[in-house]
Amino acid sequence: MKYFVDISLIAILLSACVPSRNATDTASPKVYCQGHMAWSAEIVTGNMISYTTFWIAFEQAPVMENFQYLTVAVTLDGQPVVNGFEYLQSPEPFTVTCTDGMDQFESNRVQYTLLLPLLVEGEHKIVWKYTLTADLSDELFNYPAGMTDEITGTMSMR
């Protein structure tokens, strides 16, 4: 029997065990919300491994089928990351707290984790972009097909 280890857990453990590479530190990542849909991203870096995560969540009621209508892309220093995602987590229950307004709601979220290559000194820009491929609007919220947003993060490696 094979044992599978959660790659994000490995990344977190490795990062916790090594000192920082002096990347730009940010406080808790901002949680963006539109109605009862939310998304956020962060960059974690250490001497041995750097990775970035992006998550998107929908209010619990209509959730599970909505994730099939998402496309997520990431660029690093303006170049598309062509290898895709190292790890896509199954939907999980999650309590969202929106940064603006501090609204809260119960949701399900999917998290994407991408291991980053060893980066040279200097500033690096990571852009996460999601797009809805179907109209997920309901009587309360408007989530039209083609709705998109992105989060930009920077790291200064020294």
C-alpha cells in the first residue's frame, strides 16, 4: 500500500524548519470577497523551499458543483507557469472572514499550492488569476461567466 503525503504539509514543515530567505514579509493575506464568494493568496519562503498558495471559496449551499467552473492561472515574473499546480486540495469546510467589512460566512474552499523554483536575488512578482467559465449567479449574487480577478504578490530575495 502506498502512503500519500500532503505536499502542502511538507512545504509548511520544511519552511518552519529553516530560517527565512529574507523575502518580503506580509501580514495575514487579504481575503477578497464578493457576496458569498472569497479568495486569497500568500507566498511562503524559506532557505530550502518556497511556495505560493491560492484559495477560493463559495458559501456552502450551492458550492461543490461551482468549483468545476473555475480556471486558475499563475504567472511568475510575467511568465506563465506552464507546469501547472503541484497540488490541488479537495474542497474543505472553511470559515471566511472578509478583510474589508469583516463579514463572515461558512463556506467550502479549494486551495491550490505551487512550489516555486529557486529564485535569484531581487524582486519577483507572482500573479494568481481566477476566471469563472459559467454563470453562477443566483437570486442574491451576480457571478457571471467570464468574471475574473487577480491577486499580485511580490517577494524580495536577498
